[in-house]
Amino acid sequence: MSIQLRPYRFADKQDLVRFANNPRIAANVRDAFPSPYTEADAYRWLDICISDRENSPQINRVIALDDQLIGGIGLIRQRDVYRYSAEVGYWLAEPYWGKGYVTEAVRQIVAEAFATTDIHRIYAGVFSFNTASMRVLEKAGFALEAIHKQAVYKGDAYWDEYLYVKFRP
Ligand SMILES: CC(C)(COP(=O)(O)OP(=O)(O)OC[C@H]1O[C@@H](n2cnc3c(N)ncnc32)[C@H](O)[C@@H]1OP(=O)(O)O)[C@@H](O)C(=O)NCCC(=O)NCCS
């Protein structure tokens, strides 16, 4: 079975808490991702995604398997001179890692963004130790554009950030 991308629903709350409350996910993303991930955090996130769809610079989607939430993927359009660029970010529930699901999710959200917006450039910043995420982006047709040396402070240490990019074909 393959994954689908769909909008968030308040009924996703329990799955969101169950799967997002994982330090192995939090270790690979920004500190804004709560850890521990509580019911209140899940509600806050669902409220943003559900109430803010109109005119939002963000596209936020559930990664779903047979309609059940198993992860999240989002695209944030930037501002000012960066307004034709968007950042993509994603996470997947640990029991589903290594099945090609996020590669498929990235392909789908990139296709949606290029089909429904005038975004020209999509990028992702990956911490230097996250080789699985780099592989995802390579498989989805992104290219390594830059390495920002010691740009990330995570877990009491500095890490390089690998910047991957894909342009509108
Ligand atoms: C990183 C993450 C998104 C990958 O999702 P996924 O669905 O497991 O990814 P895929 O199965 O599509 O592809 C993973 C690829 O990385 C490879 N991989 C996995 N672990 C690896 C490792 N430790 N070193 C090198 N490659 C690795 C897999 O073999 C696969 O490549 P392949 O198809 O060539 O064999 C997922 O593990 C996750 O959510 N991690 C925590 C949050 C996170 O890192 N978010 C991204 C922040 S930039």
C-alpha cells in the first residue's frame, strides 16, 4: 500500500501525539517541534493547520496510510525577495521508516506546489547526521546546493546544515 497526502482533521489528535512524541524525531528537526509532544501541542498544531487554510503561505498535509495519520509534511512559502522560494519539512512515525513513504510524500507535495502555486524553488535544510533525510531528497530529485558550516545548534553541539534544492522544471 502507498501513502496519500491529505489535510489535517481534529480526529488526528491521538495518532499525532502517539507518533510525534518521539525524541528520535525531535532530534532531527527544529526545536519548535515539541518534545515531549503533548495533547495540547497536538491540538495547537491541528488548530493552526485547520483554521488557517485560506490565504496561508503554508501547505500542511498529513502523510496517511489507509487514511490514518503516520506523519506530516509541510511547505512554507518565504517572504519579500525570497517569496518564490518555499521550505519543505517532514517527519514520519518511526514504525514506518525505511519503506520509501517520505520520498513519495516529498514527490507529491513538490508536484502539488509546482502545479497549484507559482513557487520557483523548494529547499530543505538537513542536519549533517541525518543521512536518511538527505537520501530522501536525492531520491525526490533535489540537489545539494550548499553546506552551512556549524549553522545548527542541537543537542548541545554545533552541526553543519546541508541545503538541498529543487527548481520548477
Ligand atoms: C528521515 C525520514 C523522514 C525518512 O523517511 P523514510 O520514509 O524512512 O525515508 P525513505 O524510506 O523514503 O528513504 C530513506 C532512505 O534513506 C536510507 N537510510 C535510512 N537510514 C539511513 C542511514 N542511517 N544512513 C544512510 N541511509 C539511510 C534508506 O536506505 C533509504 O534509501 P534507499 O531507498 O536508497 O535505500 C524519517 O526517518 C523521519 O521522519 N526521521 C525523523 C524526522 C526527520 O528526520 N525529518 C527530516 C528533517 S530534515
